[in-house]
Amino acid sequence: MKTICLFTTKGCQYCKDFKDILKKEGLNYDEYDVDENPDLWNQIVQQVDEENLPTVFIRDNKVNNGVFFMSGLNVETPDEMLKKIKENL
């Protein structure tokens, strides 16, 4: 089983818009506010040397591993991020 983990922050319009896209597509996700989970977010930022939001991590619960998608790092648009999410579920 795979889980969409969505990293957001309050007041971020890009985050709100992407949550709306996921809901419209019927994709469930676990949301992590970076202000409420600073240790987890800092670990991600250290690993990828970027801190753009929203960020998606697709966790594969079988192997305890996953795939990151972050604007400006490996995707450029919300549509591209959605496409990559669907390809990796």
C-alpha cells in the first residue's frame, strides 16, 4: 500500500490549490504542516537541499521507502506533480 504525504503550511495558496486538485481527483492524502512538524520538514530539506511547498512524498509502506515530488526540484507545475503522483501510486 502507498500513502500520499503532502507537506504544506497555513496561508500558502499553492498548498491550498494543490489540496483542491487532489480532492477533485479523489486522491486521499496525509497532510503534514511544516510548522507543526519542523523536525520532519528539516530532515527533508537537508536531504534535497530545497524547501518549496507543496511537497509530496509517496510512502510505500511495504518497503518503508518512497518518492519525493517538489516544485523546482523534479516537477515544475501542479499538473506535472499530479501526473507523477498517479504514475507512482
